[in-house]
Amino acid sequence: MFESYLLSDEQFVARLRQVGEEHYHDKHPYHLAMHEGKLSPVQLRAWIANRFYYQKNIPIKDALILSKLPFREDRREWIQRIIDHDGREDGDGGIEAWIRLGEAAGIPREEMLNECHVLPAVRFAVDAYVNFCRLEPWPIAVASSLTELFAPTLVSKRIGVFEQLYPWIRTEGLAYFQARLHQAPRDADHGLKIVLRECKDRSEQEQAINALRFKCNVLWALLDALSLAYPDGENHL
């Protein structure tokens, strides 16, 4: 049980950040190995191909949240997330940029698009996240997106890691990460503003904290699946 008093904004933000400190996927062994340059080409391609299923579902979950936002001011900001990933035209947007990352790592475009490398557990976890955003109250769905609080630092490191430790990946494939350096902080600020504004009692605050923990678990589950399927980097991809 938790106390009934309302957390101050500072306490609430500290609790949300604590979730990231304890559960964000940058602490997963597979991710640690990636940032230490220890993944084989097969293992890294597997991460790119499976993470694509998550990337392509981001604008879907954002559209579900958008459809429930009651205030047009929030909708005006939130819709930019969908544009960022889907783009406004062919060849634009984060989904296309991730496909190009796959190509830069040696994964043919058609193999990215037909999802032939996506593991069942990855599909299950990502689908669970989309359904969470479909079914939960909209402030709680917004709270689940707050992994963006922790993303900018990680993405900045990842660019350097890929450039230095995986030089076989063509540099033009890193455009997705470069775009997220300014998109993620903007999105995190907006999402946090909504959560602080809408969670008006301790129960709602705890629901938001649990939603963020759930999202961290989704990202962790993706890496668990990869660890089991590609333990030594010898499986073909």
C-alpha cells in the first residue's frame, strides 16, 4: 500500500526518473554488450530487425493516444510524433530512417518490411504495449511514453558507439538517431507536462509510475527475446 498524500511535482518526477534508473533497457546485458562493441554482426542485425517492429508501431500507439486527448492544444503537439515517424511523404520519417539503418547494416529492405526476422516474443511485447495505450485512460497511456525522458543521453552515446565500434555500418544509417536527439527531449517535455497536470491524486500518480515501469518492461522483454534467440551470434541473419 502507498500513502494517500499527493506527491509534489518534484517528488513525482523523481519517482518517474527512479523507474528509468532501475528498469530502463540500457542496463540489459544485451544492450550493455552492444555499447561495449561485443555484439557480432548477426546479433546487431537481429536487434535492428526486431526493433523495427517496435519502431513501426510507435505512430500507431501515438494515434491511439491522439484520438483520446480531449484538448486541442495537446493534440496539436502530439500529432507531431506521428509525423516524425511516418513522415509527410515517401522517403521521409523515422520508420524510413530505421529501414535505412537496416540497409546500412546489410539487411535487405524487403526483409525489414516483411518482418521475417521478428521474434514471436518481440511481436507479443510490442502488441501488448499498443493495446495498453488503446485500453488505458489517456493520461496513463501518455505516462507510458515517458521512457523518452531517458532516451536522449542513450541515443547520443549510441551514435558514437556505432561510429567507433561498428564501422561496418554505413554512417548514413545513423540518421534516425540523429533526429531523435531533438525529437525525444521535446516529446518528453510535453508528455511530462500532461502527466503532471492530469494525475491529480496519489492513485493516479502511482498508475502513471506503473505505466512507465510497464513500458520499460516491454523494452526489456525485446532484449530478453534477442538474448535467447542469439546467445552466441552464430544464428543466421
